[in-house]
Amino acid sequence: MDNVLEFLGDISWWMWLLIFIGLVVIYDIFINKKHTILHNFPLVGHFRYMLESIGPELRQYIVAGNREELPFNRIERSWVYASSKNENNYEGFGTDQDIYDVNYIFINNAVISYYMPEKHINREDPYFVACAKVMGEFHKRRRPFRPASVINVSAMSFGSLSARAIESLNRGCKKSYAFHNTGEGGLSPYHKKGADVVFQIGTGYFGIRNEDGSFSMEKLVEMVEEYPSVRAIEIKLSQGAKPGKGGVLPASKITQEISEIRHIPLGKDVLSPPAHSTFNDMQGLVDWIEEIAEHTGLPVGIKAAIGKLDEWRELASIMAETNRGPDFISIDGGEGGTGAAPPSFADHVALPWIYGFTDIYKIFQARDLTNHIVFIGSGKLGFPAKAAMAFAMGADCINVAREAMLSVGCIQAQSCHTNTCPTGVATQNRWLQAGINVKDKAERVNYYFNNFRKELLEITHACGYEHPCEFTMDDVEINLGDRFIAKTLAETFMYNKTKVPFDSVATLAGCPNLGGSYRKGKETDVKEVETEDTSVADQ
């Protein structure tokens, strides 16, 4: 035995390396039956698979240009990162965009910009941009709600996102007066850190379900009464990532905590069906909306990705004839989102936001309903110029999901569906999410939202308006092609937005239904940034 050990000890490291390589080659040629590449090229094949595994990272940081990546290119991500760190988010030497590209948008600035009076609220607080409409006002809900921010966090469930990511978003929303949509996964402890909450009801009725999976009005009412931070209810009909498709939460992913939050059993797969069991037509949906609003007193809205329009026309007819129905409508783009989905759904099912929104807006405008509804846009709109376009088309608020994830630290690794998110944002792996500093990331969410609103307000003033709700379809042009290089949105989509009733920003700030415990910006925590480095780590 000693001789064997002595012999092995005499083998140099490079000989061990050769032995290891030889064993790998023998295994690939004579034993491996699964991979043709490894069988035919036993050594080079491993390098091929290794390079393939880090291909996205190589393209993201080395190969792809600044404007080439999807869903968000490097310039877009850099703007979010800089804004969320409160660093310089400017760019120099002019744009590197192809301004003649199809679908490129131009915002028509005014000759004379809007001038703020001396005592204007935005002189004291350049980040205050509240929604111009009140959710539930037309239908006289007992607890109407005016969002204190025009940009808010879209639906992302605890379970899809990690506990630390959800808590960071909620604390950041509290600081910036934004609301936080829970997603369909229920109201978790991490949604209860002080921000206004929009509670989403999905087809699985998680958090408000009976033992058989059916909807429980009793549990919904109990939750709303216990947590006054819940300011509105959103019924999810479909979402951009996988419209019309349900899902299965495997038993292996159901922890004790998730079981208690979602009111689901341990040790069993849980089905989230593609359709609701509480109604099966538009009249049934309207009846259910009114029932929820009556029991909770809250505004109730719906969220959907847009495809066929017949049912939407039916909904508009019911609303016009009865003065009943949703208080707000969230239009999700088919661009997809944080939800994992088959490529066939993510790539091809449902219209992109700009097409879906214009179709829906025109349907409700034809029935003179647009000012009865708060329209929320969701679908890669988390940038000031795109938000200005959305407001010009008729949106009243913007919801962001992936952009908010970027502000928390997401690097667009696109591994949300694998539970291996390297930044800990979209995983339940405790080791990976341990790297999220909640206090730091909450500040970044706050900075992103405030800097977003400030820049949107600057664009608004450059166009001669006091508030983004005053944008019209003629204020934005879009490239259509070679023959007609650019047309206004009104010419392109053949409608003009209905004028939003708006008095002044001061009126919005004094509204008794204003959310976020907003007090004229005195609690706003954002330092002015031009070119200096003022990252969160230095605060």
C-alpha cells in the first residue's frame, strides 16, 4: 500500500491533468450515449457547451452593441441603473439612435415652455406627479383612490420574486409614494411595509380562496379591513407574458410560508387555471366587480393583454347602459413580462401595447366612457419618453415590472424561470437572495421613480403643459416607413384622445383621496443630480 501511495505521489500535476483528460475522452467515446457532439469531438465538445452556457453573458457584455439587446438594451439598462443610484443619467455627444428607424417616436416641444409660478408645488418638489384621475370616483366607491405617482410597480408575485426583492420594492414605493401591485400570489408580509397596495385577484384566488380553490369574499373583506394600505382591487383576466394560459405551482416549490400566504396545501401541485370560475361572460364579470366593490368599498379594475375585441365592445356597451363596471383598466402589452412562458405565447399571443391600447381606448371612447376609467399602461413603458407617448395616447398611469426589477439589481440574465437568478431578485434560493440589501435597494427604487417623474415632468413642461395628462395625440409623431416618414399619433391610429378634466397640480396635491400619505413633497428624499457621483453607497 505504501508503494502505491509513493507511486501516486511521484506523479506530477501535469500528468494528473493528462490522465483526467484521457478519462473524459474515454467516457465520451465509449460510454456517453446522449450527446453526439461529445462523442464525435470528446474534448472540443466540452468547450463548445461551456461557451454556449455563457453565451448570453458574452453577447450582453462583449459582443452586442449598445442598442442591440432585447428586451432592454444596454443604454436603457444603464439609464435605469444610473437613475436608481441617483448618479448622472445624461448622455453626451448626441444620440446614437437611428432616428429614421420605423416606429421611432418624436415628441413635439413647444416654442415657449410651461413656466411654473413662484409658489408652484413642483418648485418645492420636482418629483410630484400624481394621477389626474381618481379611481372609483365615477362609480362613487366608498374609498376612492388617486395614485400619488403616475409610475407604479406592476404585478409581480412573491414566489415569482424573492422576499427581499418584494420588500425592497414595497419600501421603495413607500418612499416615492407609488403603489405596489401584489401580483396574483397573494398579500405577503413583504407587501406590508407601508406602500399603497393594489391587490390582484388571479384565477387561482391565492390568499382569498376556500379549501376547494374557489373564491372567498369573506377572506377578501377580512384582508381589506385588516390592511387599510390595500387601496384597490385588480382582477387579472390575462397578462402579457402568457395571455390566456394558466400554470402549475409544483409541490416542491411550496414552502410553509407560501402555503400560508396563498392559502394552499403543502405537498400538492396547485393549479392556476386559464379562466376564472366566478364568471363566464362579460355580464358576469361586471356583476362580480360590483359585488367586490360593494363589499370592500374599494375601486375595482381589470387587467388584460389584448387580442380579440368583441368582448371588449360588449363590456363597453354594458358599462354605457348601466353605469356599472371597472373603475380602472390595466392594458398589458404582448411584449411579455416577468412571468415565465412558452416562446409561442411570449412571442406571438396578444398585441403589443401600442396596438392593444389604441384598440381598447377607441372602443371606450366611442361610448363616451374614457373619463369614467383610469387607464393604466404596462409594457416596456418605464422610460420618460415612452411614458410621454403613452399619456398622449390616453394612459393615466404607467406600471413597470422589469424596469423596477432592474432598479433592484436585475442584470437581465433571463433566468427568471429557473430559480437560479444570479442577483437574487427572481429566485427563492436563500443564498442567492441574501445578497440583496433591502435598505439600499429600497433607496434605489425610490430614486428611479423620482428621477423618472422629474424627467417626465421636464418633457411635459418643454411641450408647454403643466401635467402629462395634457399631452395630445398631435404632440407625438412616429416613423412609419420610407414613404410617410413620420405622422402624428392621431394620424397613425385615427383618433384623438379625450381631454382629461384637469385643473392644476395644486388641486391634485390637495385631493383628500390622494394615496401614499403624500404631504406636498416634504418627505421626498432625493438629491438633485446633474453630473456629480452620488450613488446610494455614498449616502
